[in-house]
Amino acid sequence: MMDYNGKVYRNGQLIISYVPQNTTALTGSLNQFMEAHQFNEKQFKIVLSLLEIPDTQFDLPMETFSLRQKKKIILARSMCEKAHRHLWDEPLNYVDVISRMQIETLLLDYLPTIYFCGARPGFY
């Protein structure tokens, strides 16, 4: 690996949406999560339904959700954020093949500028 000792400059207006590997920060209900992030409720619910997270789960504590469900929630959050760049750290951990295809379809419809990190070469 080459050493880099330069500087990185970023426009102060640049908004980056980050999807971490770790989902343990998800607490409370989806309704509370949605309010805290000030999403467009309709858009967020549509994305979640396309990722097979039904409306019936919006009042349940996210601490009880599976790792797959939690990953889908943070991916949906990122897709609904008004961001210039999306940085996803191993976004498909815990996500099944059908859900991967659903995520691909959503990304092809939306076409965000997205960076994937932490994956093996050729994985994406």
C-alpha cells in the first residue's frame, strides 16, 4: 500500500450518507427512527416495503429485529436521505440473495453516487 500524506478537501455543502457495518445503534421503533431522521414518511415506507419490512413492524422495538432486517433499515435510511454521496461499508452483510436483487433494482432506479468499502475485490 502506498503512503499518502496529502490533504483531502471537502466542500462544506457536501452531504454524505454513511451505512456502517454495525447495526447495534438501532434502538426504539421505526416510527421513532423515522421522526428522528425527518424522512419523507411515504418514501421511507415504500423503500422498506420493497425490502420486505411491513408497516406492521413500525411500532416494534428494533432491538428485536434480525440483523438482516436492521441492515435493510439502514440501507433504506441511506436511500431516503438527500445526500450527494453514499458510502456503504459492507452493505450486503446479512442480506439474502432476493433482498440483494431488490436493493439492486432500487439503486438502478435511483442511480445515486455510491462508494462501497470493506469488500473483497470483485465482490460487487
